[in-house]
Amino acid sequence: MSTKDLKRVLGKTDLMGIAVGQIIGAGVMSLTGVAIAMTGRSSNFAFLVSTLFVLAAAIPLVFVNSCIRMRGGAYTQTSIFLGKKWSGFYIVQYIVGSISISMFAISLAQYILTFIPNASEKVVSMAVLTLFFGINYFGISGAAKIQKMMVFILISALIIFAGFGIFKIQPGYFNQPEFMTNGVIGILQTAALLVFATGGAEVIVDVGAEAKNPKRDIPQVVIISTLAVAVLYGVMCTVAAGVLPVEQVANKTLSAVAEHILPRPLFIYFVVCGAIFATATTLNAKIGTCTKPVLQACSDGWFPRQLATLHPKYKTPTYLLGVFYVVGALPILFGFSIGTIASTVVLLAYGFKIILAYKVLDLPKLFPNEWEKSPYRVSPLMLKVLIAISVSGISFQCYLLAAKAGINQLIGTGIVFLVALLYANFRFSHAEDFIEVSYETE
């Protein structure tokens, strides 16, 4: 079996729930205070600038997904634009990066432990992990419905925070010295950090095989979800920075401001449904999407093809869900340093984004008929300009990540690169005979 056997059940609202749930994570709760510390009350502008970075990086994604259905997500895109062997390299580093599942489960458990402080973090983390893998076992359709419900509750909590706080912003918001405390450079540096809070919508590319109309819906959902969340973040950040003096909220979580502006019942609702559901929706989105590129890779022979077996009723990759469950559980059970492991793959992932963005210049040549029909089709010159903007934006983010990377992260990145390269070369002679076309033009 392969991704062509998956159920095509995800409509636009389902994709929107996955995208928004992935974007709105625990990061906005903690990074808002960090952003205020870096650039003062202009942190709201930094959120909006970070959105421009995210949208610039998404330009190639919009173009490609408007032309073809990629059943294996970025894995398929790598095979098309870089070659079959490089798809094997990509999938190895992708699996290593999926250890972030553990981070989301532990983070969610830590929020839950504030209400049951005597419970074991390890037990709660495993319970959370088991719950969401169980939800996704019964099919993407049911998981998407639960995701939409959680996203609705999450957004209601954030809107309550913004709605109550907007009327309590103190006069003189744009006055110095609390506005643009580190000038334009400070805003740009903060925006680069906030990309981790405003990005994430591109995760829906990995469920292209299960979307009803991916060529129409995926580009629209990526753009709309990113912009909508950016506006909400901008308002929330204005409240966070404008109600209390900057020194009282810098490097603090949103809970500090929420406690000041919200009645006690709504404050509890914000903490529970904001913090907990922000992490829960990200974890659910990650589990729901992570298996699909690997499913295609198994079908293509990079890993045992038996792992591509789908449940006869739910059409879920049950064996792969089990593999990723173990990937998520081991760091929880044995206390691995997952932060360092996960961060080593970030630089590789951004390196891939740069190359894939550049190679989208070949899209009109590879798929001329589909490109002509694309609602996002532009002139050859404009395509070059937009891809140059995208490559520049991703490269800038990659530079900032590399500049902040410690020696352990750089060594880890080199090790993952070498292992992925060796594996791709070693396995390719076997996989080459099985690799199938995992994109569709209709």
C-alpha cells in the first residue's frame, strides 16, 4: 500500500484546523514576553514582520501545491525537484526531527501538572502521548474533527484575552523609550525569533494525499491561516505590552497580563484553554501529519514496505503510528536530551527549504500545462523575483539559526547529515526499483 490508498476526506475547514492548530502553539505564550524584552512595545510590529518572513518562505509551496497533489508532501517535492536519491536523504532527517513529538507531549504534561502537582510528569506525558496517538489511530477524519473543536476553544480563549485587554491599554503606547527600544534592527531580530510562533501552516502539505482538493485548498489555507493568526497575535501582543509597564511583562508569560485584565473565571479559562489547548493542537497536528511522508517512503522501498500497511477500515498507517509512538515515548521514559536532538535537524531542514525554493524555478518546465492553469501563475520575471525573495528570507532565517547554534548542535547537524547521506547512498540501489510517482496532476 501507499499514499494513493488513503481516504481523501479533508476539506478546507479540516485543513484550516490542522494549520491553525500547528501555528498556535505554546510558543506564543512564552515568546511574547521575550519579544517585548527585545523590542519593547513594537513587539506587535515584530510579529507582523515575522509573518512576512513566513509568507516569503511559503511562496514556493503555494506555487507547487497549486499545480500538483503531492501525496508524500515535502518528500515527494524533494524527489521531483532534487532527484530520487535525495528523497531518501530527506526522509532520514525528517524522522530524526519528529522526535519533537516528545517535546510537545512533555510540554502539555507540564501545563496539566499545574492542576495536579502531585502527579508524575513521566506518567502524565505518556498518558497524553497515548491519548493523541489513540485519536489518530481511528482515522484522520475523526482526528480532524477533534482538532477543529480544540482550535475553536483555543481561539475563543485568545480572543477573550485580546477583547478584554484592548480597552485597558494605557495612553502613550508609541512613546519612547518603551517603543522600538532597539530600533529597526531590534524589530528584525525579534521577528526572526517569532517565526517559530507564526510559522507552521506548511504542515498541511504532508496530508495532501488525504485532502479533497489540495490544489485549491492547500495554498489558500496556508496564506489565510498564517495571516489570520498573525492579526490575532498582533492584537494580543499589543495588549501584553500596553496594559502594564514594559519592565513588568518583559520575559514573562501571557498569564501575568491575563491575571491583571481578566475576571478570575475567565483567567482560569484562558490558562486552561489557551496554554493547554495550544500545545494539544500542535501535538495532534504533528501526530496526524508525521506518518504520511514516511508512508510513501516505505512504499518506495527506503524502509521495509510492510510498514506501509494501512488499517483496512480507518486507512491509517498502524505500524508507522506504532513506530512514531516509540519515537515519542523513548525520550519520555529514559530522559533523553531531546532539545539538542531536535534542534540539530532544524538547520538541515532550512537548508532543504532553500534548495527546494530555488528549484521551484523549474516548475513551469516540469509541469507546463498545470502551471498555465494555476491561479497563482506569474510571468517568468516575477517568478524569479518572488523565488529570490523566498530564498533570501529563508537564508536569512538559516543564518540567524546558525549564528546562535552551539558547538553541540553544529556537530549533531553534521552527524545527521552524514548518516542521512550514507543511508541514502546505501539504500538507493534497492529503493530505486520501487520508487513510484507520488504526485498527481488532476
